[in-house]
Amino acid sequence: MFTGLIEEIGKIANIKNKNQGLEIEIEAEKVLENVNIGDSIAVNGVCLTVTGYKKNLFTADAMYETINRSNLKRLRSGDKVNLEKSLTLSKPLGGHLVTGDVECEGEIISVETNGIARHYKIKMDKKYMKYVVEKGRITLDGASLTVIDAENDTFSVSLIPHTIKNIILGSKKNGDLVNIETDLFAKYVEKILNSEKETGLTQEFLSKNGF
């Protein structure tokens, strides 16, 4: 589990095919403090397991399912990536609960400046839009962001100058792809409501009880 608050921007040192997957070597500093084999680190929002490490470098494997859904397949040596180490009970939850399970890629279709902010409009598979709501949270390349608006198959987010400097979205442009993870709780609510006939739990019951 993660918060969506990026700890640092790392750099791909090497990436190679490995048994229908990828072996990725990433240069980093902060996320390697007190790291152990088996720890989880989110790379562009994808939860990966540390398989090896040394000073300022760690290795992780990505399986086919992960590669197919995310932009990890597009990485090349020298590319920058967002990094966050998994959440601990002593870590402030400044973003929102992020699982590191990317659902799909989205395409940046416009980038505009609005005062101090930079406004990004992103298009994604329409089937996931039901989990995206105005003023809700969404995770882009591992970064927890607020949805400004949502319609049909697009949504928008805005970045302040500090965020622009500290996540890789700040350097992306029209046509670039981002990893998307929608809100976890929205998916659980949908599952409950779809099974209401079996459980006896209805939307009316939830409303009456403050949900």
C-alpha cells in the first residue's frame, strides 16, 4: 500500500527482457534507505518487489500482466520514473490509499497553463471512468492527484509549481502516456451494490445508514 506522495524521481539504469517479463534496474537514493530484499517500491505507480540492491541502485522484476497494463514496457535506459516506498504505520497519509495496481494507461491530450498551475487533460478507457469523480482522487504514474473535472472518457488534473518539479508528469506533453490507478473504494462499493441481491445490502439501506 502507498500514499501517492512521490519520494523521489529515479532513473532507469538498465532494462531487459526476462522470461516473458522485464528485469529493471533503477538508480535511487531515498527509497533505498533501510531497504531489504522483498520490500515493495512503486515505480511509476506500479508496485514492484525489490529483488536485489546495492548503493544507489535496486533491481525489480515485472510480469506480463503488469507490463501489458502499464507504461513500464515503454521505459528505456535514462528515463526518469516516480518512486515511492510502501506505506508504514508511522508514515503520514498525505495523499490517499494507493495499491500500486495500475489499471490502464491514459493519454495526455492537452496541457495548458492557468496562473501558477499547469492543467492536464487525459483520455483513458471509458470503462474505468465510472470510478473517476470531480474532486475525487486519482493516481497518475504513482502520484496522488485531485480530479478537476470528468466527462465521458476524459478527466483533468492541475499541478502547482512544487508538484511540477517533483513528479515526472511535470515534464510530460501531449501524446505522452501515464499509468492510471482509480479509487480503490469506488470499486469495492460497486462490487457490493452489484451483489446486493445475494447480500440483501441495497443502495437504499446504505443511504439510510449514512453511506
